[in-house]
Amino acid sequence: MRPDLVGVVTGAGSGLGRATAELLLERGARVAGWDVSEDGVKWLSDTGSGLAAVVDVTDPDQVAAAAQEVREAWGPVDFLVNSAGVFVLGSLAEIEPAEVRRLFDINVIGTTLVTQALLPDLIATGGAVINLSSTVALKPSVSNAHYAASKAAIAQLTRCWALELAPRGVRVNAVAPGPTNTPLFAAAGMDPAAAEEFLAQRASTIPLGRTGEPAEVARWITRFIDDEWVTGHVLPVDGGTSIS
């Protein structure tokens, strides 16, 4: 990876976003980490090598201001990792409309707003967008249908944007993680015991016999920044879940 690459990672306060931002920093990239939690991105400020910003990805004004801050500090961005997202667990009979709206506002509209804000930069640099989909976008699930639908939307947006932006030199890919040990489930309101039980149950169905770790997913996210002849791909990183 070129050491002078500049990029934005949303959801950088925890989980896959933080793991990706940490790996990119290790590889010499200049990383702006955005998260809705000020405490979440404090780690990036503390490193002295990144640019932390508190950003609600559903707020166009906050997104635009943060994008301009990156440009003024480092110039146009070379990559964008859309990792900000939320999880909802619930059946059709139980889920509330407000939960579905919030889910799509953050996972789908938030991804769209951030990508739109940084698109002029990415066109100027011939850059890369990496979205976060999910294995449940590729394989049906009975317990989190609306989350799966939001991630299926991300998978299809990835393919469509890749086709739209290829003539302008921008590559768009996605990683579709399987069950991974992140704070996503706790953030959805699951208590630690329930989250542990949920992951254990999922692990029992994974061909490789365990859930994933954030660093394992982050490696593939960063790979899409480097590979210049891949676009429109949605890659399962899931221990074989999507083929079982």
C-alpha cells in the first residue's frame, strides 16, 4: 500500500471499522475515522496519526463538514470504507416500524450520503469504495430479515455503483462478513450473555467451526483498496457460512 494514501473509515469507533482503521494506519495510510460516538473515536485522536471526527452519517451537513475537514488537512481522498451500521434482531411479527426506518437510515442512506460527499475526491484520485454488506444478504435468515434486507441493499448498490463509476475510474466493492466478534450486538441492545449465546449458536452452523475476528475481515477490506482490477465484487468473509 502506498504510504501517502488518504481515506475515510466510517464506524471507526469499534468493531470492523476500528480494526480496519488500525490496520490502515499500520500500513502507512492517512486515515480519517468517523463515528457517532466521541468516546468511540478518542483512540484515533490519541494516536496522533489519524483525524477523528464525530459524524452522524445520516446528517448531510455533518458529513459534508467532515469531508471538507479531510480535504483541508490532507487533500482529496483515495479510499472510503463504509463501515458505519446498526443491527436489529427481530421477527416480522415483533419488529417496530421505527426500528426499520433507523436501520435503513444508517445502513443504506448513511452509506449513500457519505459516498456522495466524497465522490468528487474519489473520481479525482481514481479511488476505491469498500462497503460493508453481510453474509445474511446472501443467505436468508429467519431472525433478522430487515437487517438482512438492508445489507442486501448494500450489496446491490455496490454492484450498481461499480458499473456506474467504472468509466470514471472508481472501483466499488463490498465485504460480506459472517458472524464476527464485535460490539454490534451489544449496541443493538443485547445483554452480554445473550450476545455470547447468539454468537455461539451461529458458530455451531459455520463450516470452519467458529465466528470471525475483526482483524480477519479488515485484511480483506484493505485488499480491495490495493487491487486495481477488481470492481463490483461482494466477497463473503464468513468461514463458509454462505455456502453451507
